[in-house]
Amino acid sequence: MNLMEFNQSDRCEHFSCPERSVSPAVYILLYVCSAAVVLLTVCGNLLVIISVLHFKQLHTPTNTLVLSLAVSDFFIGTFVMPSLLTWSIESCWISWKVFCIVFLLIAGFLTTLSIYNVALIAVDRYLALSNPFFYTKTITVKTICTVVSSNWCVCMVYTITFHYFSGIFTSFVLCPGECVFILTEVGSVIDLVISCIFPLSVIIILYTLVFVIAKKHATAIRELNNHTRPKTQKITSHSMKSERKAAKVLGILVSVFLVCLLPYFIYSLLGNVIELQTETIQKIMIVGYINSTINPVIYALYYPWFRRCIKLILTLRILQPDSALINVLS
């Protein structure tokens, strides 16, 4: 769901294009900060994409989902953030109607896609921890690629279909200085359930189960460490630790995601009850999309392999023959 969509009780007269009241120095600073955020988002996620695609050791089911999330975050930094930040600074939508329609479609698609990417990560971690033997034998990179491709296609078809039947291509009226789309109450409820309530419920429920299972695994590992055990048990203990560590890092990723999108979720639920100024809604969107900037920072802080990959990429060692076989996990 795109926050720049309102129910039919909203009208164009609610919107205005206030004059910019900041000094030229502050105005320039805002653009410099915006450019820095966009650059960090694009470059950070591009490093993640190159790392996972290039190094063969990183070709795992979980990293494929991380790759999908990084690609959607990269597109957010490329296509959504510049327009949104410019609109917020200028206090007016300064582009044509066709660009507004494209912006709404891309923003709606990428927002829904990001939410479902995180939901798939939650499903992946739950399966890996709850039934590791089934996960190892059944969940392959090929399987996850099929799931990811289907997720992208379904989200794209849903976004286009939903906006088509909502009239964005036929009866869309652009308010002066604004880029908003008026939804019916029925359309608002449908979009709220599909793009917000359902995936959010999956994320919260599964990650609650993940942390319960991880706690049980931690107890089991402590018990194993207190006894002399055969090699097979040592391997099992190491595998359990690895899965718990992956769950912990991705749990941080999901937690930051939920915090950033919390204002978005609240407004999605109460949008028909409370009325907010466009400037406030813009801030809510910016906070939500900042998550795309934070994700690569989380990888850099908690994934040693990502820091090694960054070093190899920036020093151009990935251009050397057989660089894809470099051990980045040790």
C-alpha cells in the first residue's frame, strides 16, 4: 500500500502548496543530505547484490532472499527516494501527472514487495530452525529462486491490477502541487489486508516461533557441551549454532524493518479515522524507506563475510580470474 493513496473523503481542497520558508543554506543542506541518503542506499545495496551474485560461497537459499530484498531496496533508492525527498523539500510535486502515476505504481509495488520479502525471510528462518533436515534436503537455491521470482511477479500483477480497477489509469485527478490517488473505502480495506495485515501477521508470528525455537536450541547446545559427544553430535551442535546466528542477524533486520514501518502500519490501519497533512505523510514514507538505507549497514555490522566482500569489491580483486571462488566465510 502506498501512503499517497487516500479514501474518498479526501478532496483536493485539503491540499496546498506552502511557500518554502527556509534559508538558501538550509535548502542546499537538505538537498546534500538527501543526495547522501540516496547514494548510501543505492551503493550499499549494490554492494550486497554484487557480493551475493559474485561469490559462489554465498549462493545459499537464505542469501537469495537477502539478494531479493537488496534488489528491492536498490530500486527504492533509485526510483522512489529521489522523487519523494525532492517533493518533501520543495513542498510541491513539481513533475507531470504521468510521472506521478509512475511514482505511485513503483512506490506501491516496491513497498509491497519489500514487506513480502521480509515475510519470506521469516518463513525461511522458521523452516531452517524448526525442521533443519527437511530444510537442507528440500529448500535449494533453485527452489528459492522460483519462490522469489513468483513473489516479484505476483506483487507486480497485484499492484497493476489493483490500481487499474481503482481507476488510476482512467479517472485519476491530480491535485495541484500534489501526487495523491483517491481510493474507495473498499479498495483501502482490500489493500490494507493484502499488503499490510497478512504479511505483517506472518512476520510477527513466525519470528516469535523462531525465537522460541532458538532458545530451545541454545539449551540443547549447553547440555551437549557438558558431555563428551561423538563427532556427529558436534556437527549437529555447530549446525544449530550457525542457524541460530543467522536467525539472530535476520531477526535484527526484521526488527529494524518493523520499527521503520511502524508509523506506516499505524497510518494504514487508522488512515480512515485520522487526517494528516501531506507533509506528515511524506515524513512517514521517508522513515519507512530509510529502512532500505539501514539494511546494508546491518549486514556490514553483523556479517563478517559482507565486510570481506566490500574489501574485495572496492580493491577490484573481484576482477581477477577465479575470484568467485575466494573463501569469504572464514
